[in-house]
Amino acid sequence: MKNINLTVTPTPCSVRPILYNEDVCIGCNRCVDICQVDILIPNPEKGKHPIVAYPGECYYCGACVMVCPKQDEGAITLQHPLMNRAKFVPVRKPE
């Protein structure tokens, strides 16, 4: 059986849906395995955070954050585009 090596070049995009904290991420690649749209690829350097190869394809489902064993420590953050962030205004009570 032939060994085939594939390479991927990350696609430039104006959005950055997934942010990794390099000091906290352990490079377990659980986020890579769970991603429904396959935007993440394992980093060739062992122990480093995955590469976000196709950021514009992200569904913002949050599965990658939920599966992360270090999510409570901030290893991975899902960042919605500015225009999709809801702005909640407190309701004024009638006087």
C-alpha cells in the first residue's frame, strides 16, 4: 500500500472563528475529530494546537469548544463575527 502525504495551506479569511490559547492547549486534537465541517487539521508539531484551515466554513456550532478537556481554562474560544453578536438591551420597567 502506498503512503500518500497531503499538504494543506490555510485559506485566508476576514473571520477568526476559533482562537486557541497556546499556553493552555495540549494538542489532543479532539476538536479536529468532532468538527462537523472539517475546518481543522492536526498540527504537524506534536502538542501544538490544530490549524484552522478553512475559517470561512465554520458553522459556529461550538462542538469543538464543548469537547475540549481544557475549555474551562480557555484553551479554545469560539468567536462569532461581530455582525452576528446579539446586543441585548435591558427592558425598562414602566414607572
